Amino acid sequence: MTDTQVAAKAPGGIRVGVQKFGTFLSGMIMPNIPALIAWGIFTAFFIAVGWTPNPALESIVGPMIHYLLPILIAYQGGRMVYETRGAVVGAVATFGAIAGSDWLIALLNEDLVAAGEKEIGQIHMFIGAMIMGPLAAWVMKKLDALWEGKIKAGFEMLVNMFSAGIFGFIAAVFAFYVLAPIVNWIMDLLGGAVGWLVDNGLLPLTSILIEPAKVFFLNNAINHGVLTPLGTAESAEAGKSILFLLEANPGPGLGILLAFTLFGVGAARASAPGAAIIQFFGGIHEVYFPYVLMKPALLLAVIAGGATGVGTNAIFQSGLVAPAAPGSIIAVLAQTARDSYVGVILSVVLSALVSFLIAAVILRASRKRDLAAEAAGSDGFATAVARTQANKGKSSATLSGLAGAGAAGGTATLTAPAHTIERVVFACDAGMGSSAMGASVLRNKFKAAGIEGVNVTNKAIAALDGSADLVVTQQQLTDRARQREQSAVHVSVDNFMNSPKYDEIVQMLLVQQSADETKAEHGEPTDEGAGFVATPTPATDAPATRAEARAAAAAVDSGAAASEGVLTQGSVRIHAGSVSRDEAIREAADILGSAGAVTGKYYDAMLTREQTVSTFMGNELAIPHGTNDAKDAVLASALTVVRYDGGVDWDGDKVTFVVGIAGRGDEHLGLLQNVALLFSDEEQVEQLKRAETPEELYTLLKTVNEG
């Protein structure tokens, strides 16, 4: 890799790293927001300055924030790393950090009292929980791997229980003596920095960092790693905190969307009113991010709006009693402290007004240019939505709906290129799962539409060689694919099974085919090949002629026949209830492992793949599989099919069928392509859902395999 390539990759690598770190912190905090809200209600009503002071019920406030909330966070963090076993040792270890902090504070207070100075309060171990919970779980996981398969039969439970208990004890002692002093120092440092900003009237300047970070999904590390712990500690002492409003204020986003409603053009203007309702009342701030990305100058509007809101709250000394999540005006008002309603409401109104006025000036100044772009059929809104989803790192139902609304009000369709489309490549990270299924679905659509001579293949992004005419990727991967196929048409989809973009591709090729046929009738030359018959191109592995395309299809058929043993009856299951996404991936990995198809490392590779790009395919189907770097963990090709009648929440999408994949060579692709065709038909999906036994479900799947 050259120095130039490294330099080009570095910013993206840093951004992705911050995103992953922030997402991990968010994964620990967000499931526990209900507990924070409950604590906030106790605080708002029962402390001395609350709505209905009650000394008896006020006694719940301290233990909840000092013990319950950090333990819940640690439990969730440990569970994310190593399921329930990791959750338990993470919680035990974090209790050591809590006790260690209290012990240090008690010693310090003895010295302060002796010196005639004021005692300091407790330090709540939110940061300690976010460190110790996952860390203890990770170490436990590594320790278990050391003696996996080496325990004598009949002693497994004894070893598992005592190993976790003994390690929990050791981790708690470590947290008591080592982690607690570090976290106390960190909290003192962060608290001092925020105090300095407040004392010097500089807190509004935090919007310079927070508002752009939100747009690029880099805010979670700041919000959950700093603002939530500090805000909660401040609220426990003062009954409210301004820190909860630094990021949650819905005013700046509302101002941007109102400006687009009045002064925007095309799809952005058409979708802005609906987005404003979702953002302001639903609290889904990400819906305004594409509008800012369309015009980066609008960052000035959200920064100024955010700073206005923070300044207003600082002047009125207003704040919330607990985090407002999601950042809806309803959640903000529900968490507003008793004496802060005027300041909080004014902060929202004024921040929206300032953001609106600045955005309006920017939009009016570029309106003529925007109208010209719209007339040319490109207003950039669909691209901005795709960039937003790429920044987020995974698909979003809200953003996909926003893109759909924009398309309904504008012109977000594919434009035919100047050259004939002969080679279509579906590309994904590993090139063995989702892309293979997408290629199969589109190939079937081409056949139904009568389009011939267009070769459809699937590849890993790393294998793209510059020979493709059109490349289809999931939205998060389009930029990577564009770097390797710079001359190709690129189409971003939110899932590979039933994207509406497929119909646009079919329509585009039908238009091109019709144009070529018309040229042929008049004796005119066609674009690079008549009737979509590809001309041979050296140095490419894609079939270049109709004969070669037919040979490729025959190879797919033979692959299907060769893969009959890839899916066995023992690898098909039905569960009445529901599980989490990671639990479903774990079961798929365990089945593959039991079949002798993968090693124990494959599960981690499947999780890594999911963190990079979701394997949700559409039509209630997900196909978890490892990354391209995990090929050494695959011993043989195999598929698993598990139906969860209670559904699986797959990053916001409902999944009923989880098809686990381990692919060695191309043995599994024939069956996988047939599965894709099966799941692209909603009636057949319903038939699979009606199967009453695993045997019946296997029979339906086996029939497809044989077909």
C-alpha cells in the first residue's frame, strides 16, 4: 500500500473507529434509558426541590444512581461481549469499582474534615461500568477458550460456575484497587473542564464540536461517554443538568427542515415537512442529517442554533433531570426540571429560529443553482441520504423511508449511461453471501423481462477489477466499490432481496435494448455491442458472450446439484419465541460448528461482518456469515436455516428466517441462489412460515435445492 493510499484511508478509518466506539457505548446506555427515566421521575417528584417532596421516597434516588444504574450498564456491556456469562462477571467486577471509589472518597473526606474543608460527594461509576463490564467479559471469554474441550465429561458445570465466580472475585479486586482511582481521576478532570466552561461562559462553544459530530454519527462517544455520566452526577446533586440539553435539543434540526420546506427545491423540499414531524416529535434527529450533507455550509446554521440553545439555558440556569432519549420535544419537556420550563422552551424556540434564518439565507443564495440542477434531473438528495446511511454504518428504516418520500416528490431514478450495460456485478464484503443472493434475484428479473446477454455475477469488493459496467452494493459499501470501479454505474440498495432499485435497473436496460434494436433496424452502429451481446474483453473472469453466459448459467445449475449436501435436515430448526440478533448469530455459528463446517473463530467473524454491514436481506430474511478475512475458519461449505416465529430485531428490521452461511469455494452458491429466488417470492415465504415442523420446512427448502 502506498503512502497516498494510507493517507486516503486514515480519515475514514478514524471516523469508523470513533463510530464503532460510540455505537458500543450507545449499546450499553440505550437499553438502560428506561431505568434512567424512572430515576429521573423519582428525582423530579421526590427530592427536596421536586414537585412533591417526599423524604421516604427520596431515599430511592441515591441507591438507584449509585448502584443500580452502573450495574445495569455493566451487565449490558458484558452481555454484548460474552452473553449472560460475560454480563454476570462484568456486573460483579463493576461492583468492585463502585466500592473502591467510595473507599477512596471516604479517605479523602476524612482529610478534608480534619482540615476544616467541605466534604465531596460520591462519584457514580458510569464510566467505570462502561470500562469494566466489557473488559471483564472479554477476559472471561478468553479464559474459557483456554480450557474449551479439555474439561472431563460431567465436570463442565462445576468448572464453568467456579471459573466465573473466581474470576469475578479477581476482577472486582482489580477494579477496587486499580480502576476506581483511574475513573475518579477521569471524572474529576472532566468535571473540572465542564466547570471551567460554565464559569467562563464558554459552554455554548461545545456546539462547534457536538453539532457536526451528530451529522457524521460521531456524537455517541461524546454523549454517552461524557455528557450522560457528568449530567447524571450533576442532576443527582442539583436536581437538574444543562448537559442533557447540549445534544438533545431538537431546535437546530427543526430550523433546517423548516428552511427546506419554504426555500428548498425538488425531493428535499418535498420530504422536509414529514421529516420535520419525525425529527421534532419522534426525536429521530438523523432525518435532518442528509439535508445538511447536501449543503455543508448548513453546518453553520446548526452550530449557531445549537450554541443559541445552550446559551439560553445557561442564562436561565435551566436543565433536565435525566437524559431525553430519543431527543423529542415530548421527551425534553417530560424531563424538564420544575423551575426550568421557561428556559428550556425558549432554548428550543430560539435555536430553531436562528438555525432557520441562517439556513434560509444559504438556501436562497444557492436557489438558482439548485433549480438548474433539479431541471437537469439531479438535486443530490438521494445521494445525501445514501451518504448519511454510509456515515451511520448500517441501513436505517427511517432514512430509507425519507429517500422514498423524496423520490415520490422528485426524480430519484437511474439515468442510462452512454455505453451499453453488459456486465453487472453484485459486490459485498466477502462476495459469498448477500451478493450471491442479490445477483440471483436480479438475474431472475432479467429473465422475466426478456433481457438477454447481460452477465450478472457476484464478487467481493476487493476482487473488483475494473471490468464491470454496473455495480450494485449495499449503501454502506458503495464508496469502497466506486474506488475500484471508477467508470461503472453504481447503484446503492438498502437490501439485496427486494430493493425497488432492481426495477429501475430492469427499466433502464429495457430502454437501452429498445434503443439498440431501433439503431439496428436503421443500420446504425449500436453502443459497444448490439442487442446486449457482449464483446470479448481480455483479462476478465466474466463471461463476455451469450454462449459464455449460457455456460455460466449451466455452471450455476451444476453448482446447485453439487451443493445438495450443504443443507441437511439437522441444520433446519424452528423456534416459537424470539432472540436477539447476536443470539441468532450464535445459534447459526453453533450449528455450523456442529456440522464440522467452521472453527470456533467463525462466530467472531460473523459479528464483525454485522458491525460493518448488516446482512439483513429483506422479506424477513438475514444471512449472517463471516468476513472475507475469516476464510481460514471455514472447513467446509454448509447452510443453516432457523425460523424464529417470535421474530428477531435485526438492527430495526424484523427477521423471521436466519440462514447461516459458511462457504468454501463455490459449493454453496447454487443452493444460496435458489434460496434467494425462494425468498424473493412473498407467497413462498408465507408457505415456509406455515411449515409446522423442521422436517416439513426442510422438505420445502430441499425441493428448491433440487429444482
